[in-house]
Amino acid sequence: MTPIELHLDPENPAQFFACCGLFELAALFGQEITEGVEAVFEYDRHRPRRALFRLHHSPKELNDLIRLLKTSKPNATEKSGEAPVTLKFTDAIDLTLDWWLEPDRSRKSRLKLWAGQQTSLSLVTTMLAALPDEAAADLFDANKIPMSGRFGLDPRSAWNALDFGSSINEQGRDAYTYPATEILAACGLQGFRPRSGENRNTYGYRLWTTPLPLVVARAAVQGALSVPGQDFAFPIEKRSGAYSYFAFAHPTKET
């Protein structure tokens, strides 16, 4: 099968974790195939804002994976704003998202970025409904629409009153949001957790440049396994009030 390819900005943490999310979905639907799903990034440090993600041995085409994600049934057992959300698929095991909580689910973690009336279930539901019917290699840039809520993972959607000279909320405007990037990144963060950085609001990830299976790639992103690639660091910054967001990353070291 022809590999799936997606263009990304490796300094956008949401696009990186969205690639990881697509990797998670492909592996979820490919558990019974003989040759396991693998993924790799093509990265040139002389072109730091452009990279290519390639997914090998996926049991589904890109359009099929997006369609299966779009038609999944999200469910939360609680009504709280940070309740775990389970995606139910017809032909695969469920995928439960709770990365915004501490491992014991006793309280929210620093990765929980949204606030106000938004809930984890409403965000997942809204993002799924906004997924496109057709997807191509430019998915992360093409799927762009005004939306009132988001996880806060894509820095392109971040805004504050200083940026605009006034509040978007007061003007009755919605910020442009990239739902495919946001929901795929939400899926990716479940298995690919960013590693802690130099301070409590800084995190990192490793863009690996040799083909890896899912479990090995997860360890590589965390820094638990040394593989060829490029490290990136990004801060979590305040957007407005209690809202936060992943800011753009910068490359640190290459090995």
C-alpha cells in the first residue's frame, strides 16, 4: 500500500502530535495485520518550518481514517468540563482520551488548556463534526474554519486582546481553528505525552527520522529511547483569563 504522507510545520506542536494521532488511529485499525504500522518524519534543519510525515503499512487510506474518526461516537460518563471522553469505533477497540488529567484522574494536569463553559465532551464532539469529508497531504492547513472553542493545542488559533487591540469575544468574532489538527493532536497526546522541560510550563518532543513502530515511537518522543531525530521545546502560555495554549516550538538539539 502507498504510504500516507502529510506536510507539517515541525515547530507547531499541534501538527506534530496530530501526526502521532494519525499513527495511533492507523495502529488501532491495523492490529490484526501481519506487517505492523510504522511511521517516520523527513526533516531538514535547513528548512526548519517544513517537514514530511510518512505512515507505512496503514490498513486504511487517509480519507478512510479521517472518516472513521469523524463517525466515531464520543461518550463521557461524567458531565464535568474535564471528564474522560471515549471514542467508540465500529471496527476497532474504543479509544479513551484523558491526557488532560493526572494519571490517577484525581485532578486536571497542566495540559488542560481550556476553561469556561467548554467541556471535554463538547470540544471532542464539535471537532469531530468539523472534520472534512476529503483529506489530502495539506490537511493541517486546509481544514480551517471559525470556531468558538478549541483544546488550545494549535498556536495558530491563539489570540489575546493585546494582539487584536480588543477582545474577540467582545467583538462577537470566532478565531480561526484547525479542527483536524486539534482532534488528531488530542488523539496523539493520549499515547505520545510531551516530556517535561526546563520549567513547569515548558515541554518537549522528539521528531524521529528513522521508521519506528508505535510503541518505540512513543518512547522516543518521551526521550526514553535514543533514536535519530530532532528535539523541540515549547512553552504553555496564557491566552486570555484562564485559557492557555501550546505556543510554537523551537529546535534544540539534533542527534
